[in-house]
Amino acid sequence: MSDVPSGRDKFNKFRPIGIEIDPLRSPTEGHDAHGRPSQIIKDEFPTRIDEVSKSLFYLGWAILGEAEDVPYWKIRRIRQIGNVWYQEYAGKEQFYKWKWTERSILTYG
């Protein structure tokens, strides 16, 4: 056995970030560097999907029931240029601060 402590040592105060040690937990759960339980927020399925064409899609996330014209949306554009698909977020950010109704005029990156 190695002298280097591992994340599996329950007596070890510090655990590596992002190491999943409990197979019964969701992959979004784990421990931070200080051994405290933590959860990583992951995207669920989009609230809206707009298929503009076979090479351009918009995906939107918001709280269910949120109006499309309020700035509480996270929007991702997926587009194909040649043989390459690009995934870009509105404003180059993954924040819930955009309007779904303005998805086609937003700047993506």
C-alpha cells in the first residue's frame, strides 16, 4: 500500500477535488478539498429547443413556466460550419440572463 493518502481513506481530512468515492451517489455529488460534501450543478434537459435548420439549433434553459420574454434564460446555439459542429453560449456566458425571444439576435461565443 502506498504512503500517499487517497480519497478513499475516510480518516484523511483532505480529499482531491472531483474524486467520486461513493458509487451509490450521483455523479454530481462528491467532496471538496477539505472533505466537505459538495454538489455540482449540472444542466438538465433544455426547456426549449428551436430547430432553425438541419445545421442550426438553439437550446434554452429556464425555470419551468418562466415567460420567454424575461431575461432569465440560458441559451446555447449549436451550428454546423462545414463538417464541424460548434456549441456557443449567448454572450459567451452560461448565465441565466437572456431572453429566449431574442435568441437569434444575441452574440454567441
